[in-house]
Amino acid sequence: MSIIRFETDYQEGAHPKILERLSSTNYEQTSGYGIDPHTQRAKDLIRSVLGLPKAEVFFLTGGTQTNTTVIKYLLSPCEGVIAASTGHINVHESGAIEATGHKILTLPGHDGLIDPQDLRKYLEAFYSDPTYDHMVQPGMVYISYSSELGTLYTKQALREIRDVCEKFGLRLFIDGARLGAGLTSEASDMTIRDIAEKSNVFYFGGTKTGALFGEAVVFPRPEDFDLRHFRTLIKQQGGLLAKGRLLGIQFEVLFEDGLYFENARHSNLQAMKIKNAFTEAGFRFLIDSYTNQQFPILTPKQDRALREKFSYELWQPMTDGNLAVRFCTSWATTDEAVEELVSAVKILGDD
Amino acid sequence: MSIIRFETDYQEGAHPKILERLSSTNYEQTSGYGIDPHTQRAKDLIRSVLGLPKAEVFFLTGGTQTNTTVIKYLLSPCEGVIAASTGHINVHESGAIEATGHKILTLPGHDGLIDPQDLRKYLEAFYSDPTYDHMVQPGMVYISYSSELGTLYTKQALREIRDVCEKFGLRLFIDGARLGAGLTSEASDMTIRDIAEKSNVFYFGGTKTGALFGEAVVFPRPEDFDLRHFRTLIKQQGGLLAKGRLLGIQFEVLFEDGLYFENARHSNLQAMKIKNAFTEAGFRFLIDSYTNQQFPILTPKQDRALREKFSYELWQPMTDGNLAVRFCTSWATTDEAVEELVSAVKILGDD
Amino acid sequence: MSIIRFETDYQEGAHPKILERLSSTNYEQTSGYGIDPHTQRAKDLIRSVLGLPKAEVFFLTGGTQTNTTVIKYLLSPCEGVIAASTGHINVHESGAIEATGHKILTLPGHDGLIDPQDLRKYLEAFYSDPTYDHMVQPGMVYISYSSELGTLYTKQALREIRDVCEKFGLRLFIDGARLGAGLTSEASDMTIRDIAEKSNVFYFGGTKTGALFGEAVVFPRPEDFDLRHFRTLIKQQGGLLAKGRLLGIQFEVLFEDGLYFENARHSNLQAMKIKNAFTEAGFRFLIDSYTNQQFPILTPKQDRALREKFSYELWQPMTDGNLAVRFCTSWATTDEAVEELVSAVKILGDD
Amino acid sequence: MSIIRFETDYQEGAHPKILERLSSTNYEQTSGYGIDPHTQRAKDLIRSVLGLPKAEVFFLTGGTQTNTTVIKYLLSPCEGVIAASTGHINVHESGAIEATGHKILTLPGHDGLIDPQDLRKYLEAFYSDPTYDHMVQPGMVYISYSSELGTLYTKQALREIRDVCEKFGLRLFIDGARLGAGLTSEASDMTIRDIAEKSNVFYFGGTKTGALFGEAVVFPRPEDFDLRHFRTLIKQQGGLLAKGRLLGIQFEVLFEDGLYFENARHSNLQAMKIKNAFTEAGFRFLIDSYTNQQFPILTPKQDRALREKFSYELWQPMTDGNLAVRFCTSWATTDEAVEELVSAVKILGDD
């Protein structure tokens, strides 16, 4: 019997509708680099979902590339980007931000989230330090929704962060690699329009929501920036796909009938079944997540037993010898796979 | 009647065998970032084609990204890369190389090619200049095969370039975005093993040879470099695809039965039919190319006439008022399309 | 008898008034990093010379550092700087500009100068190229006054360059490493106010005009830029001197009684005596310079003879076997040294 | 009565012997950029002090520049530098290190020092993380002697740090901006030869030890690195002084008769008198320093009283409302100034 994998949300290919569309459009001849009707239509569909007909939309092939390109574009040479110490850009992007010349200014992560009060205090202290012009200037706040730990900002927290940003002249960038999972979570009190209203720039992650690859960057109020060279920067950063329509076609499929959110909702539902199974079996969690990443804590013995049939990520050894692990679901996670896991958890709890 | 397009070699999707394989593997669960059996097998197939079982192979998503990552990895901070002034890195990559901190040191392009004697003279002059340590140090030579203008180095020229590189301690990097078209050209006197033997690093371009996207970087003698961090640099440069197997699957299909070279050969054959048609109709060419890019010279009137049914790139206005244009073929260029064009050229010549 | 050196304009220390002032202020206690009364006064003196009480002035320690800092500050990530191929930033700064991520876009040098028509044509061609957004965007023009070859823009040429810059939205930066020599040349038709009026930023080079070291960057119309972080960038680039007052003190001395221009005038006068000696003795010149660099052409035999008593720079071997050489004078070049050279040239001509 | 300043160790000019030597050598004509007899002799003097006739020595104009140049030269693109969170490069260099593309990997500072055990644990955890190749690779350890907080590593701690570096293949770089103060402290158990033996590269800071400016970088075992381009990198980073002999002359004076260490010893002695005064008057200290920086804790009232006659840096407000402040001495701090302060402190303690 083969192992059922819950390691990541990018371990399968793409939603079959995407593959079908790639096939049915395969012999169309279009211009390269995103100057094609599919890309145009995908942008319009996204604008329509946002209710922002003037929003600027750009497509890139991956998350690290997107974070790097947006941050490099919006910061001036002496500015840095504020992020939670657990933020993806600070940990798992191989120094991509620093490679563009910018420091990441870290705040403590609270289950993956920045505390608006920490942010305010940091900035007040910064500007009251007489040597502040010998230091990296804060230029932007980077947050993730949902976060790297599956958690969610409340609408109130986002508003407070936004207020601090406005007070201190910072831009606010929301990493949406798992934006779908965030917005369709039962614990979310926000809509996509809140995201667009509060941020200066954000993106819809495609890779983790049913696309082969691809992220859609949105500037909701493009008039706030000079975006004439953004496309050139995408090219410079190696993110301008020659067959750019591949991104257009995928986001067309994802946004023409709500498939993007449907995929995300599916992954959350499967994750919540897993969460409930662990909860009912009496397990504790490292983090209380309501999205597609779940972090139960296992004893080493339980871990060994589960790994006979399932794979998942070891997240963090606990000081008491137990193990915090991560189960991740996706648009492709089947009911059968979840039921197998739920049954196994039940037995584990009974032992 | 719709326009038949000969603008680029990336205006269609992918060879249908690639789409089929993406579909048939879609629900497989694999680890991300290229740690999967498809990627492993694709690497082995490439090693086998090269007869180099120890060659190191890495997959990236695009050409600019590949050029940037390789050049950044192999140069030290004071080194620059020597290229023809027409080289892709010097013109159409939005300053991607400079964005990594390295200068491009240009030599005159001779129909897209570096002259080995120019190279030798440049280096001799450089090291005899007493102020040479106030200048960017030459660290690498970058050439393209086939070149941006469809032309080809002879085996002899490549050998001479290689000799100069060895004498002056430079690495030699071959941009293979159109390597297939180069090697399968009737005018090529080289095999892939010559490329691997003479260069320190090169790549098989997938984007222009039937893949959706993707380039396969090869270090034929990996023992010459410390490649431990190359994967980390791919990540840093935003080129490490989460669903890395997409690259593996595509290159598996391209290299398991020779499809890569078959696609390239097809594009060249179609291009040569076009070349012959123009030649027989008495047209001159900007460049004498034997690969999938053809550069005939049209009068403005001829250009207007042709554009009623065909699209192609305006390459360069000539000083006499005529127009050098580019016709580009691909793995997908049909016999029908070529026949239509051939007929139209014949008529044009008869006028 | 020791060799008399005419190699460079930085082969002696500093004008004695500067050393005296450094001594007389040595035990003053001041704040670091340019927050001191001397630096403040030096800025005011420069503003006064310019007749621009609101101009912003910054002091840095060297020319390469200054060029790099100004260019990095004013360009956005996709922009490059246009310069003559002979421009200092393109040749003798070890890739400092590229190290900040920016490409240098070269135009042919005409005796070290950019032709305004070349500039206009380059920009027109750039924006009419349909692939222009895959290329580095022109953001700034860099020129030197006097140039690296001792030549001078006319007021008319500077006006035309400025007009092109305005038309295409480019900033204009004048490298003034030898600004004094330029403005005090008998061939100059410009004043310092023309420089300030036509450029967006320029600098007074101190190193080659009697200071130990130091350059004074001037933004004549600071309201055109957000300069809040310029000081921080100087720090980031390693150019913010801890004992910043050393720069202030030097520029105080140079600008309180016109010593800056007096030094420059002296170097030009000495150079013109040398020029006249060569001219009268029937020598040709590589370049017709009226500043402190002179480029006569010698036969190898003449060169050997002169080098018995003098040192100077071999500039360029000519195709006919002769040698273009450079004689450079400074604030410290004595009448005796020049007379010795003039006599030797006369004898050389008589042979 | 004017204020007596203890704010920094760079608030005066230079030791008078340096100014005298600059005057006496002023009219010598020498080649630029450090190719002159003074620079050569200064290197030899430093080699002699170290007992390392083959050590490589380079002179730069400032500390940030030196840190940046050394770190950029020795790291490959995916590597970062490990430093205490309080390290100068992490706080007060305006992001200079990140501007070269490298991340600073911070460890907790213990009164400004890295704990060797923290370092070991960090590295063990790093390499046991399965995602480590998605992270910045540790390439170098940066420490300061004496530290930014006036503290000192023991010989034993330095040995342990060195052992960890060797085990994990890291280079060890010692920032010696205050190396003199460190080595001449009564609390130091190291000699300059220990520094040279344990580090891969370090520097003698001149700016804070009696020079106008200047730092002398030493590679004690140059055969471990390819240093051919180091000079070119200094140029690229804007640190190659045209009148390079100014650095040579200053370091000649500092090292020909032990003036470097004499200056440092003087500053420490003056600081210890201040420390003793505060101790005897019953004050506590933020940090127990035995070098030229002292950090007593004052009540706001005491602070107000002292500031009537003295200036010094507010270092850090304490949570109890008191103020940690910094008194800094230099080669130029007079006995009279210290006696005034000592008297004032005594009165303060008596109140």
C-alpha cells in the first residue's frame, strides 16, 4: 500500500480544468510575454472579482520571485521591509530579498502574525533614535494571509497595521501565496475587497490553489505608484514567461467561475476534518489554525505509527520530547485520503 | 482568413506529448522543488544523451533567469562577462546581469558571433594596461548556439574560443536557448558532445523547442566547480519551481525518444523551405542563416503585401529604405502554413 | 637628479592652507559624520558661490564613491545611466556602477564628449523599438566637465543635452572631478552658475584641486528630489567619514577666498605653457585640450629622451608607431618644473 | 565655560605627529592609489608588529567600507555573515552589507559578544534542517574586538569560536575599529598575535586611535584566499583613495614607534579613571567595560546636573526610568577634562 502524502499543498499537478484548457488552446498562435488575449481576459476577470476596474494585474511564475520583484520595485536603496521573523521572505527564500540589496527588519512573530502594537512601537523607537539615519529606513510592511503558520489577521488587526503604515509612510504588501485558504477559512472575517482596500499590493497565489504555477500580483490603486517599469523589472528578475499566456490561461480558468475560491475552500474543509479528528482524539496543537495547514503535536510513538501510512512534515520538536508536525491539504486532497487519516487518528487517540 | 504567424518560436503551447504526460501524471503526489522521480529521470536521460554519467543537471523556468543564475554563480564580485554586443544578455534582459552586480564586457558581434581573434586581442590589451586593476576583470565568455541571429560557430571557432578562455583563466558558457536548432542545422559541424566538451556550462532550451517552458543547465565536468549552493542560488533568483516535477516531466518527454532534436529539426526544415523560397525568388538576406530564424530583406511594398496574410518581425530598417524582417519557425509550424508563405513569396518575386 | 613628475593631478598632498587649518582646528571637539560647524560653513560658502541659498550640499571622500552614490540614489531598479564610452564610470571604476545593479548605456565619445545629436537619436530609437520594455530604461545622462580627455562642452552643447534630457525625462549629472580645471580654462564659455542651472546634480572635485581628498556634491534644486535618505546612502556606500569635519574644513579653506578656482587656474596655466611649448616645437596632439591635461604625440625616440628627466603617462600607442602621452599639472606644479620641461621640449623639437 | 565632550572617540582631529608628517611630506610626488613608498613601509611595519612577513595588508578609509569590502569579497552569493544582533554591521551601517546582497544572520548579543555555544547550536540546527538549502548559507562569523559595548572576548572564547568556524567551514573576521582599545585593556588576555592567529582577516582601526581616518585590513595567512582582486574590489566599493599615501603616511606614524598602542592605552587609562570615579561614587553600570567606553547608569536628575558641564551619549533608557549613558575617551582626552569629570561625579555621588 502506498503512502498517502499530506506534506505540502504543491505535491500534485493542476486542477484538471486547467490542463484541459491548456490542451484546447495549445495550437493558438499568440504573442509572447503576456501580450495575448488570455492574459488580458484573466486580468479583467480578477479586476471584476475585486470590483476594481482600474486595478493593475501582473502575472509571475512563483512566490519567491513575486515577493522579490514587488519589494525591489517599491523600496528605495536605503529602505528595508518589516516582516515577522517567521515570514517566508526571512527564512525560506535563500536571501532573495537581501540579494536585491534590502534588509529585512524583523518583528517577533505571534503564531506567524505581526502585532500592530509591536509595529507601532518599533517605528516610534526608530524615529526617536538620534542615529536613525545610520540605519536601514523602514519602507514597507510585509505580511502573509494566511500566514506561514496557517493563521489569520483579523480585520481589526489589518486596519491597525494599515493605520500605522499610513502614519509612518510605509507601503503594505500582503503575500497571498495562500490567500485563497485565508479568505475561505471559516475563521476569516475578511473578503477579498478588504484585502484590496487595506493593502497597497497583494497577490493571489496560484501554485497552492490549483494552478501548475503562477501568482497574480494586484495593485488595487495603481495611481499611487509609477508602475511603468514593473514589467521590465519582472523581466530583469527572470520572471517574465516567454509563453506568458500559460499564466493567463490558468488564471482565466481559476477566476471565470470561482474555481480559485472553490479549490481553496476544498483544501480548508479537508483540513478541518483533520483538525476535528485530532481535537476529538484529545490532541493538542502547536497553533490553532483554521486553514489548510494543521499542526498537531504527537508523541514519538504516535508519530512512528502514523508514518506507516502517511507522510507529513516534521515542523518542530517540542522541549518535552514531543513533535509538532504539519498536515497540509490541497485542492486535490481526496475524501478517501482524509477518511483514512481520520480513522488512523481515532485509533491513535484510543491507544 | 486569419493571419499566419511567423513572429517567434514561442507562440504556441507545447508538443502534445508533453501535455499528455502532464495529464497522465497529474494526480501523482511528489515532493516539491525538483526532488521527485521525474526530475531524477530527466537528469539521467540528459546525462545519457551526453555520455557523461557524472554531469550535473539543473532545471530552471526561463532563459533570462538561467543566464543570470549561471553568470552570478560563477563570477566573483569584480569579474564581468564577455559577450557579443548583440548577445541576449546585453540587449533584451532588462539589465538582469547588471542587477546581480556584474558588467557585460562587449565585443563586436559578427552576425551575432564573437571572433576568437577579437577575444584574444581584447584580453591581451586588457592585461597589458597598467590600470587594469581599476577595471572590471574578465571572468567568463558568454556565447549563444545558435546565436540570436540564427548563425553558428564552427567547431574550429569554438575550439579557438575555448583555447583563449583556458589561456586567460575564463569560464565558457553557452546559451542554448536555441541549442536544438543549432545542432540540427544542416550547416552545423558539431554534436552535443562537442558543446559539452568545449564549454564549462551550457543549457538545453526547452521553451523554444516544444516545452511549455524550462531550460536544462548542464555542468559537464562538475568537479571543476563547487556546485553545492547552485540550487540555493536558483531559489534566491526566484527560479526554483515549487512543482519542480513539471520541469522533470517535460524534459523526460523531450529526451526519452529524441523528441527534443526532432522538434528542432522540424523547425529548421520549415525555415529552410522559407529560405529557399526567398532565395529562388531573388531576395537578399540580412544574414545567411541555416537555422529556424530567417532574415530576408523586403521592399516596403513587398512587406505591405505579405502582411495581408502573414505576421513576422520587423528586424531592422536598412539604410536604403528596405526592411530586414525575421521569419521564425517552431516545432509547431505546419506544412500548410509554410506552403502558403512559399506561394506568396513566389508571387512577390514575380511581381 | 630626481625625476620631475607630470603623471597625475593627485601626486602631491594638499594646499598648505588646508594643512594649516587642519592643525589649527585639531583639538576642537565636534560631533561626527558631518554634523559640525565647519561642514555647515563649507556648505554655506558653496551655496554662496552658486548664488543658490537653498542648494543641498553633501561631502564624500572620493570620486568613484560619489559617482556611485549619486547614480544609485537617482535611478530606479530598471534604469541605466547614459555615458560616453570613455566616461570614467565606464572604464576605471572597477564596475562600481554595475555593482549597484545599474547598466551603463554607452554612446560614442568624441574626444571624451557626448554629441547631443547622438543622444537624441539613441533615445528616439530606444522608444520606437517595440521591445523597449525588455531593455534597460534610460534614466540619467552622465557627463564630465572637464572630460577625462581634458575637453569641454560648450554652453550650447550643454543646453542641447539638457533639452534632450528634459524631453525624455532624464536626469543630468555632471562629474566635476576636474570641474575647477574646466571652469577656469581659457576655452570655457561657462560659469559655475551655468553648471548649476543645467544639471540636476554635479560635484566640485576636491582631490584634484588642492584638497587631501573630498568631493562636494550639489543638488542645485533639491526640491526636485526626495533627498531625505541621501545621507543614509552615503553611509551605506561607505562614504560617510566619521571625522566628517575634515571635509568641511577643507572645503571651507577652498571656498572662503576663492582658493578652489585659484588652484585650478594655476594648474591650467602651467598646462598651457606646456601645450605652447609642444605646439611651438611642431608637435601634434591627440586631443586639443585647454585644461590641465595635455596629450602631445611623441616618437619613441623623443619619448625615451624625455623620460630621462620627466615622468608622465603613456596614454595610447598610435597606429603609426608614435605615442600619445599625457602631461598633467596640478595646483602644486611649480614654475621651475614647467620651465625644465619647456626647455626639454624645445630641444626635442630642434633635434 | 564650554562643554567638555565625551561623546565619541572621533571628535578630535589626529595625533599631532600625524599632522606633522603630512606637512613634511606634502610636496613629495608619488604615484596614486597606494603605490608609493609610504604605503609600502606602513605595510612592512604592520607585518613586523605581527611577526608575519607574508601577511597581506590593505588600507581603506573607513569602518563601514572596510566591513562591506571584506565581507563581500569573502562570501559567495548564497552565503551570509553571522553576527551578534548588536554588531555594528547589523545596526549602524545603513544596510551596507545587505546592499552587497548578503544577509546578516544574527545571534543574541551577550553584552555585545557572541557565545560560542550559541554559535555551535545555531550551526548544528541549521544543517539538520531538511530545508537548509532554501536558506542563506552561513559563510562567515563577524565579531568585534573590543565590541560595540566595550567588552572583550577571552582568549578561550575566541579559540572556541575559531574551532566552531573550522568545523563548519566558516571564515572568521574580526572588526578592529577599536582593536587598540581591546588589546591594551587591563582586562585583555590576548596579544595582537592571538588575533592574527585565530582570525582569517581583521583590521586595525585608525579613525578611533589617533588617525584622521583609515583602517588597515590584514590577511594573516593570505595563501588561504585568492586575493588578486581585493584591490579592485576596494576600488569598486569606492574605498581606494587617489592620494593613497595619506593612509600609508598615517599608519607609518602609528606603527613606527608604537604610537598606535600608546594612543589606545591612553584612552583606556582615561576611561578607567572615569569608571573608578563612578564606581567609588556608588553608581551601577549597564556593562562592565575595561576599555575606552563606559556605561554608567544615572538618574534623570543626575543626568541633568552632569550635562551642565559635559556632553556624552544617551545610550539606553532603563525600565526603571534611569538612564544608561556612554562616556567615551580617545587618544586626545586630557587629564584636565577627566579630572573635571571625576570631580563632578564625586559631587553627584555625595548628593
